[in-house]
Amino acid sequence: MSRPPVLHPLAVRIAHWLNAFAIACMISSGWGIYNASPIFPFRFASWMTLGGWLGGSIAWHFAAMWLLVANGLFYLLYGALSGHFRRHLLPVRAGEVWRDAGQALRFQLPHQPGVYNAVQKLLYWAVILLGILVVLSGLALWKPVQLDWLADLFGGFDFARKVHFAAMAGIAAFVVVHLALVAIVPRTLIPMFTGGHDKKANAS
């Protein structure tokens, strides 16, 4: 018998950890930029920000942005061309999402390594869409004159800031839920480093 297939291919693992690093940098540097000109009546503690000052936070934010864009494009292309999305993230059915969400809230949702439940599928598609939204709104903020059509699409510069903040907040919420699930089922973490193997898959 040949070795069973890996749970997480190398390309998925690389994209996962690069995204984790880029998102952490973007969130913390974004909070530093936000603090320089808040749009809501609160600020983030300085220890939660990256960059030390406005210019430093902007430098970190742009560096992480390009990493996130490049890695995101790689992941989207790989997921579509390799069949990863079709095999693991589709289909997403409303009835299954409702059922799995109810089981998760009762802490009764079974977990099989390498298999995404309906709630996970929905959350992954949601965070992909939020990633696209945060990049587009960020471009509108970066080049509001050159990309005036994009800024107008978001309702102008000021509203684009709110959209950008809301999208990043959604990504941050996803990260919190993701880490909570890892804490609840810690055995899922090691395969994201090693790849793991699907022991239930029998080779012919």
C-alpha cells in the first residue's frame, strides 16, 4: 500500500502561515494608523500596535499588504486549479450550516481531521471575501485621486475608511474564532506544520 494522502498539502500550509503573519502585521499596524486619526470614539493601546509611530505603522502596513496580496493570489489560484476549493470548501448548504452551527454551540460538533464542516466552509469563504474587500478598500485609501472611481465605489474616502475598518475587524474576529477552535481541538495544529496523513484513506 502507498502512503495515505496528506491532510494539508505543502502549498496550503505555506499560504496559511504567510497569511497568519501578514494578517497579524496588518491588524496591529492598522491599529497604529487608526490611532493617528480615529473614526470612532476609542483608541487601541500602544502595546497592541506595530510601528511605534504613524510613519512606522504605515511602512509595516504596506509591506504586509503586498505580502497578503501576493500570497492571497497564490492561494486563490492554487485552490481553484488544484481542486482544493472544490474538494474541501464546496458545497456550502444552508441546512448543513444551520445544523453544524447548532452542534457547535452545544459543543457536540464532531471533528474529523482534514474534513471541513459546513460552518468552517462558510467562514473560510467569508474571510476570503473580507480579504478581497480589505485590499480593495485599502487601495481606495492609498490612492484616492488616482483610483477615484474605486473610492467613489466605496462612497468616498471617509466611508471607505469605515469599510476598511469593518472588513479588518471581521478578519480579526475570524482569527479569534479560529484560535478558539484550535484551543478546543489542539490536535488540528500539528498537521498544519507537518501535513499529517489521512489514515482513513486506503490505497488501492
